[in-house]
Amino acid sequence: MDYLQYLRLDKFPHIWCAGCGDGIALKAILRAVHNIGWEKDNIAMVSGIGCSSRTPGYVDFNTLHTTHGRAIPFATGLKMARPEMNVIVVSGDGDATAIGGNHLIHAARRNIDLTVLIYNNHIYGMTGGQVSPETPMGDFATTAPYGAMENNFDISGLTIAAGASFVARCTVYHANLLGKLIEKALSKKGFSLVEVMSPCPTAYGKINKKGTGNEMILNQKQLAVRVERAKTMSPEELKNKIIIGTIIDRELPEYVNTYEKIISQAQRR
């Protein structure tokens, strides 16, 4: 495929650091859109603030670069006003699970037809290297010089519990699988989420002595376990592993459809 047809070339070179996985995630998104066959004018990509949230600046879709943690509310309003649009949210672990945490939970609970891609790099990468809700306990950040004191969220588990229709997780090392999972998420009616494990060698890797970006990506290969295999493993065997693949795919009532039915009923009175 020709990636250039989907890019705003005047916005390059990009701002991502060497070794960051966000560019791999961007290409996976474009492959998924291309394979589905969506027209660019029928796509809206919404983001908040952070490294991941620069993604809409590089794609030739309808785009919104919004305020910190508020990408999902903007996207919800857009989907309600223009339900025919294919709405994609790109966010980071800090943006989506800290200041935007309640928005994530309630969008999943409503099961509104959005696809949310959360780039999880365990840190606030762009805004100063602060600890995020995804920083593993004991790991360091600029605001956790003695190590993070809190348990980190299971983003995928949280979203499943809240009521999402589709949830998957993948690393940027598994680039081909990532594109296929994003394609599934985009095609799913209802709230879908893909947790993208993307290394941050600059703000997270350096302070935690994780090595170069390449080394961090290669480490994902060692840690990754497919969902099917994970079902046969004990909790001890799964400790510190990254379970990848489709975690849940279910049929649930979608919010916009339900809302339109209520409007129709009200108009008949």
C-alpha cells in the first residue's frame, strides 16, 4: 500500500524520539484503514495531549487535537452529531487513564461506537516524564524519584469491566498483528479499545535503565504471550508478561442506536 496517500507530508519530520514506537502504531492504523477501505473524508481522528496525541497532525483525515484528557468527550459529541462518521480516538496512558480516566470508563459503559487506541508507554513522555497510572510499581519517574508507590491500572481489564464491546492488546514489536487488531476494532460496532504497548526510551527507558528503543522493542518479543497460550499458564508464569491478541469480542447494544430509537419514540408521542 501507499502510506503517503494518508499523510500530511507538510507536517513532517515528526516529533517522536528515535526508538519510540508511536510511528509503528501510526503505520498500523493506516494499514487498517486502507484494508477496510474507508474514505478519508468519512474518518475523524481525535486526540488530547501527549506524544501519542500528535498522531492526528500527521494524517490526512478530519482531525481534532483537543485538551488534556478530553479526547473521548470531544469524540462522543462528534459521534452523536455525525453518527455516520468513523471516529477514532488516539490517546496515551496518562491522557486516557489519569485526567481522562472517568471519560474512558463511561464511554465504555455507554458502549458508544468509538475506537480508542491507547499508546501505553508507562509514563508522561511529552510533558516531563511524570509518573502515570501505568508506571509499574517501583519504577522511577521525575515525580517518583524513589519509585512509583501505586499499583498500575490494567487498562484492558478496566475497559472490559466497564462494558466495552471489543478490547485487544498488542506490542509495537508485533506490528502486523497490531494492524490486524486495529482493523478488527475499527470494524466493530460499539466501543472498541486497543492497548498499544509502545516504548518510551527517552522519559521512561533512560531513567529505568531499560536500554535503547530498539532493545526495549526487542524485549517486548520476550515478554509477549498470545491470549490463547495465556489461558494455559499459571498466574506465576504470567507475572510481568504482556498478554497480546483479542481479549474480548462481544455483541452489546450500541449507544447512538439506542439514543436514536428513544428520539424516534419521543417524536411519535
